Amino acid sequence: MWRLRLVYWGGAAAVAVLTAGYARLAREAEATYRAGLELDPGVGWLLPAVTLPLIGWLVARLAPAAAGSGAPQAMAALVVADERARARLLAPRVVAAKIGLGAAALAGGAAAGIFAPSVQIGAATMQAVGRHAGLAGRRAERGLVLAGAAAGIAASFGAPLAGIVFAMEEMARSFEERANALLLTAVVLAGLVTVAMGWDATRGMPQLPDPVGTLWLAVPALGVGGGILGGLVALVLVSALQGLEGIPPRRRLAVATVCGLVVGTAALATGGEAVGTGLTEIEQLLAGGEAAPLLALWKLLAATATALSGVPGGLIGPGLAVGGALGHGLAPLLPAVPPPLLVVVGMGGFVAGLLQSPLTVLVIVLEVADHHALVPPLMTTVFLAYGASRLVCDRPLYRALARGLAHQGRA
């Protein structure tokens, strides 16, 4: 039992170190691209059309399972029966590609988040630690993957609660897995180690004003509207990503080049705000700053194009920025409501519609906002968004993508 504990605790610490390093590298890469865009807008516009196809090609050649967000790969690893297929989804080279090529994509102008990739990084790292410690058996492997995935998202936020809720809502299928004490301690340890290392995704977020009664006027619009938009985006992504499977490499490169041009155009139109992890825009909007014109549209286009290009990167961070920009857009209609409060509610509405994981989104947005007085309107918004999203998309995004990956693994 002590060996098992040491594996979980040691694995959680390793996940925290890797995730904190990846997060910092990603922010530096994002800043590098934006500085280059300022220096030479023409080169900044063309750069994604070169880098995204190149990185997508490298991923396809070196570590195909590193493409995309990472959460579906970890979820698929829990259900795939074939051992070799599971190994491909969570191989050490996948972690290296996720971190190295993911940061390279951001330096080249991608609009990609760090949170969902940390799920795959965490699952693969914890599984590798367990394998080297001699833990064998399907049940032991499932526990390690589940704990690693939850520790990854906890470490990426510096917030253990987000990892625990993500594990319960998205990853775990049985009560036994959800109530696993080792999993809970590993997640908490990962979050604490990450904070001790100085990484906290919510650090630097401004203090928000207290909610006002008129904020409730925005809840139906941002809940239902954000949910429907998020559901439509999820439907498009699932259909498009599944449709791109198996197409010839040259055609895939052509698609990635077009996606790069879309990303470059979005970056040029917004002065760089449409690209990156999304954290910079969230900080700016929560501080009461202004957004670029049509930021929600451009950020959505850039994030969708990045996802279709085949480079490593997630959707949660960009999705939060899209939702925040949608909420900010309501500010002229509700002058009595402080704009940052609309930003928070907008983040919850869109991402809950995109992921159809209302509890996880509620905790993530509360971690970002750090204002628990917002719980009632935010909770109402995310559950409205979840219901509205289900009207247009009956397949939660990550689970639908994981099902496709699992089917490929069985084949």
C-alpha cells in the first residue's frame, strides 16, 4: 500500500512540474508571436500559414496522439482494450510532442489553450511512473490514468478542486473511481506543488466588484445564447475532425495551410488578441479593459482553425476568452452592471455549451473569477447553457472525440 501511495504522490509531483513548465513555456511562446506581429504585421499574418501545417505534419509523423486538445485521448485510454493502442495514446513521446510542439505552435500564432493538453500530459506521466514502479494490471492502469488526468488539470490551474470535479464529471464512470482517496490526494498534491513552484493560472486576475441585481438580466441571454453557440461549435468540431480522419497527407497539409491563413487574419484584425492561450484576454477583460472589435468572432475562428490544423492545443482557454468577449459585448445594453461581471457569466455560458460539463465549467470559472458571490447567477447560466447546447448537439465534445479514438483503438 505504501508503494502505491508513493507512486501516486511521486507521479502527482512529476505531473505538477511538467505542467507548470509547459504553462510557462506556452505563455512565453504566445508573447513571442505577439511581439513579432507588432514588429512586422505582414510576417505575423503569414507565419501561421507556414508553422501550423509544418507542426501538424511533424505531429502526424512523430506522435499522432499529440494532436488536438488531449482530454479525449486520456478519456479514450480508460476504455480502449488493446494495450498497444493505449500505449500510443499516452506514450512518453506524446508528452514531449504535446509540450514542445504545442509551445512551437503558439510561437507560430496558434490559438490554443493549455488546460486540456495538461490532462493528457498528466495521464501519460502518471502511467509512466506506475509502469516503472512495476504496477501492472488493467485496474491499476485505469486508476493511474484517471488520477494523472485530474492532477494535470488541477496543476494547470493551480487549483485542486477543478481537477477533482473534472475527474468526477468527465473521466470516472464508477463511484469507486470517484471516491478513490489516492486519486483525491494526488490531485491536491499536484495543485499544491504547482502553486509552490509559482504557477497559478488565476494569479494576477483582478478583484471583481460585488454582483448587482441587474446582472440577472444577462443570465438568460448568455446562458441560452452562449449554450447554443457552444453546442454549434462542438457539433462543427466533432464533424470536421472526424471527417479529416484518413484524408491524404497532401490534402491535410492544404487544410492546415488554409487554417493558418484564417488564424493569421484573425491575429492581424485584433492586434494579436485572437491568438494565444486566452489567459491574456481574460485578464484584460476582467480588469475592465476594452476588447478588440468583434473579438469573440475572431477568437472563435482562430481557435476552431487551430483545432482543425492538427497541432497540439486545447479549447478551454480560448473558449473562456470567447465567452468573456460575448459577455463584454452586452455591457452597452446593461450600463448598471460592471462589465467584468458580464465577462464572468459569459465565460461560463459559452464553455458550458461547448463542453456540456456544467459542474467542471462552474468550478473553473469560479477559480478564475475568485468571487463566490457570483455562484447563483453563474450556476444558473451554466445549467441553462448545458440544456440549450443539448438541443443542438447531443454529443458532448470530449466524449464524442474520445469515442472516435476508442473505436480506432479497437480497430
